[in-house]
Amino acid sequence: MKLCITSDGKELNSSVEETFGRSPYFVIVNTETPESKSVRNTSMQSGHGAGIRAAQIIADEGAEALLTGIVGPNAFNALKAAHIKVFEGASEFDSVKDALEKFKKGMYKEATVPSGGPGGGRRFRGGQW
Amino acid sequence: MVDAELRDKILAALHRKVLDIPVVAVTGGKGGVGKSTIAINIAAGLAEMGHKVALMDADVEAPDDHIMLGITLEKPLDITINVPDVDAGKCTGCRICVDICRRNALFQPREGVPVLIGDCNGCEACMLACPEGALGKEGKKIGETYVSERDRLLLFTGKLLPAIEESSMVVSALRDRLCASGTGADLVLVDTSPGIHCNVINALRGADAVYAVTEPTTLGAHDLERTLKLLGILGLSSHLILNFSDLPGPREKIAAMARALDAEISCELPVDEQVLKSHVEGVPAVSMFPDAVSSVCMRRIAEDIATEYLQ
Amino acid sequence: MKEVVIVSGKGGVGKSAISASLGAIFMKNYKVVLADTDVDAPNLNLFFSSRPRYSKVVEASEKASIDAEKCEGCLECVVACRFSAIAVSADAPVLIPYFCEGCGACSIVCPAGAIEINSESNGNIDISDIDSTVIVSGELRIGESSSGRLVDEVKRVAKEEAGRINADLIITDGPPGTGCPVISALKGSDYVIAVTEPTPAALSDLGAVYDVIRHFGLPSGIVINKAGLHPASESLIRDFIIKDDIPILAAISYDISVPEATARTMPVAEAYPDAPASKGMIRLAGAVTKAVLSHSEISGD
């Protein structure tokens, strides 16, 4: 499966970025093979609809699932329209590689409803930053 | 920056009038300084003098004039914008609409036609860009306008729907309704929202005179400065009304600002319990307490306006 | 880290005075960032004697520009613009920049390729410090638009600063009304304080802003400011609250100490701690602590 992980860098060793729409990079990995690539998130500067634009970018890359910290409702609805599964709860204290390992162990749950109000993807939880 | 010639052109276009009657606006940078109080009392004062007044409540995010006047909102009309409605039969999946939308409101799934997901502001760029004519128009309501009439006072009220952003479009729709209604009014009095952003600018279009209301507090002085600068940019001359004049604060600063910008303080109103009572009763203070200090002041402004524009 | 946003619908009911006093109270025991999102009339800095440490210009606006040389005068752009931002002057289109949303509809229909959409600066953001507390303040440039996007940027910078100082709380002073800047101010927040005063107009506007708060499903409570100003209206507010099952966080007395403190560049809770209004502010701070901070992460992890 092609899994997109939000990241602050291009590498597997880069840290996970917890917000989807404003994530600097998307690292797209194949969960069955060692194959991976990274895509710059050009939606970061968007004044409006950064989440929807980000969803467009990963849908065009053929992602089948997304792993990130949190997804706002607009992006969630777009991902749903593209049949991309959403997994939330990844932490910036993990590298992309660590998050991928945890994902393979089934440590993240699939989100079925969006977590925040519009722009909610930019919200930070639990005192973590 | 725009050059002087272009600026004149812009201002001429901004202030071009449809109705051949005087327009007077009441505005102010800070909220709660008494814009609506003063607007409804000037309107009531002019009506008492025998003039027919169209009062435009352009504070569309918090319209209160009808409450202060004790008037029920009547004759609602919907304001709608057009959002895209994709015709799957005509859409070829070229994605031009998705890429052209600067609000990133449209999304193209891998299969099927684009879907509208984000906040569409009704700009219709997608419909214009679609080479197949596959995007139809679907109405989306953003607000309402109302017209209520009482004696010689016509109240035009605009109301933005909750969680909708396009307040300036509601102001435009309200003005269009006023202009199209053939009111027979002698004068339009506009009550703007607080602040300096686009819907305030929209409400100030074509004003022959502007009354900027403030209070003598630190905050009132700060916000007045911004309002006076805006009025300067818009080429509008202004009169100043100092409300709640007995509140503590930097009065001299306000007086100096007024002098510097050539805007004189036309009147000072003290904190007046009778004004509050009149709001609660839904009767303008000029009618309910005609002898109150504030009523006398506000009636004088109405008289000044009548002398200037209604002779 | 939690973000509390203060809104009111009606202007002038005391949002900034309450934000400033809450800031002064909370900064004694917590790490706090104050964010001023009333970009039309940013007033929060007027309560504190602090100078900006950092100031930046924000380009959060996009506008069309018409090249008069290329324009053929077909006026298709005038017809296409849904925001009445292009007028006709001497048979040529003239852009009224105040209403342009930068949507690009005009550039799509222009057969001469005479219209471009450009980013423009529309305001600044100032950051200042009062001891360990940070104030982030946005100011819309006069005559500019896109205040909502400027608010987004203020909130982003406030969160950055909150992360830097490891803040417990962001207190966001919101704009009046219910339109785009208010929606931006509410987005992504944890709790909303809705301020009202006992007048019929303020109650009506409270209803309007509550429609927005409910739309976003945000937890909230009400403050009755200038309590005692008109007792009959106060009972109307209480009816509204009971009907909708919204908690009253505090009632703050109508008190001349509030503008007097502001005239001294101080929040009332700091300038006159024993004034009736200050006691109300302290009760409000207590209620906010209970609502957003008591069972949160600040104590340990």
C-alpha cells in the first residue's frame, strides 16, 4: 500500500509533521517494499484551503492512505472523496521511519470523522508542539 | 502605490452615485461608541422635521438599528451567490477549474468529476474557465435584506448568515435594494459596522458627509485615528462626534487629531442614562426624552444635515 | 497548550479590556501568549507599556492589476467581477482595489491578457514582551482588505511563540461581528468566551455570534460585562443562557475604573485590583481555569 507520511523533511529520518495541510513535505512509502519518495507540499502558503490542496497533491501521487497528526474537516472530506484512508495521532517526536514501523504494527487507528473545525488541522494537542 | 491620476479615477468610480439624493454616513473605528444610537436618532430627528429618510443599517454582522427603533424586520429577500454545480455528462476531467480556484475549494478525485469541498466565495472563476461549459450555477444563500417602514422612516437592514464570510456582498445587495426600491426618500443615512475593512469601505461609498463617532478613552482615540486616515484615503471629509464625553482619557489627543485632519468636533454627548432607557424601550431618545442633553445634541446634528443638504 | 478566544458580536462591550485583564491575571501563574486578532482596531497593546521586539509585514492579500497599455477596452472584466471591484471610467476598466478578492475571474475573461493577479502586503504583525508574556498583534493596513487571512497569520505566529516559550495558554482577543475575521479567529481554538452587556442590541448580537460558535461546535461560556447597567436586560441574557444551556462564567460590574485604568496604560485588574470590575475579572479567570486548564496537560507531561 502507498502510504503518505507528513514530514518536515525529505528523508525517512526526517521528523513527522503533525499538521497535514501545512506539512512542508510528504514522504510516500510503500508498506510492502523499501521504496519511498518525497514530494514538496506546495499548498503550504495557500491562504485558503491548504488542506484540500494538500489532499490533491497526495491523491495525484497515488497515495492510498495518509498518516499524520491531525486532519481538518475540509481535507478529511477531500481525502474521503479520493478513497484515501486517514490515520491520525502520529507524533513529531518520531521520525518518518519510526512512524512507519508503528504503522506496520497497527498502532494507529483509522479516523472515521474529522477531528477539528475548519483550519482545525492547524491545532496542536496535548501541550506538545 | 497608485499615482494621483489613478487615485482620482478610483475614487470617482468608488463614489459614483445611482440615486440623486444626499447620502450621510455614520461610522467609527471602535465598536460600542454609539454609531447606531446616533444614526437612529439623526434619522428620527430628520423624520420629525418632516423629511423622508432611508436609514441603511450596513452593520450586517450585528444589525441593531431595528432593535433600537422598535421596528420589526419586514419583507425579507434572500441574497445568494453562485457556487459550481458539475455536469458529469459534460466534464472531461481537465482539472482547469480545480487549478484555477484560488481558494482551493475544488478537489479532483482520481475517478469522477471535481467536487466542491472548501469555502466557495461565489467568484465564478471556475465557471468562466471551464472549456466545456460543464459547471452550472447553484445558488447558495449568504444573507438577507429587509425593508421596514414607519411613518417617514424607511429602514433597510442587511443580515449576514452565521459562519458566512462575505459581509461586503451583503452591503452591496442592501444598497442595490435601496437604490432599486424608488423610496422617494429625501436622504439616505448609512450606519456602518465598526472597523476599517472592506464592508465599512463599501458602506461609505458615495457619502456626501461622514460623521465619525468616538469616545474620549485611550481605545477610542487610537481607533479614531485609523478611521480618520481611512476617510482621508477614501477622499471623504468628516465631522467628529465625541460620545460618552465624560469618560476619562486623552481628550487633548483627540482634539489635536481633529485639528490636524481638519475635522472639527461637531458635538459632544455625555454618558446619558436616558439614552440607554430609550434603547430598551425601542424608541429613539429624541422622541422619548426630547429635552435630554443628548437628544438636544443629536437633534442639532439632524438640523445641520437638513440645512446643508435638504434646503 | 490551550487557546481561548474572546468574541462578542457587538463591538465595544469590553473584549479588549477583558483580554488584557485576563492576561494580567494569568501571567502571574502561567506562561501566556496574548494574540490581538481585532486587526481593524488592535487595542490590546494599549493596555501594556511594551515596545515591539519584532515587526513584520504580511502579504496576505491578492489583487488584480490591469495593464492599461494592453487593455482593449472590451469591459468583459467588469461583467465577470462578482465583487463590484471593477468600474468603468472613460470607457476603460478601473480596479477599485478595496473590493478585489484576487479571484482571477477578470483575468480569465480578458482576451488581451492585460490582467495579472499579484500578492500584496495588507498589514503587519508586531511581537512584544511583558516579562515572560508575549503579545502578538495584527494590524490591517488602512484601506487594505483580506482581514481574515491576516488573522490566520496572527494566530499562526501566536502558536509559534507559544511553542517557543512552552506556553500554557493563548488568550486571543477577537474582532467584533460574525464575518470572515471572526471565523478565522475562532478556527482551531479550544474554548470561546462570549462577552455581552445588558442592552437589547448586545443580546441580539450575542445570539448571532453564538450561531457561529455552534456552527464550529466549540465549547463556550458567557461573560456579562457592565453588569448593573440595565437590570431588565440582564434578565433577558439569563433567559437566553438558560434556554441554550450555556454557562455564565462571570458578571463584571459596570465600573469607571476600567477606562481610568486604560488611560494609565494598564488592565483594570492590575491598576485597581480592588475595584468591582477587577473582582469580576478574577472570577472570570477562575472559571476559565476550571473550563480549560484544570484537567489538562499543564501540570505534568
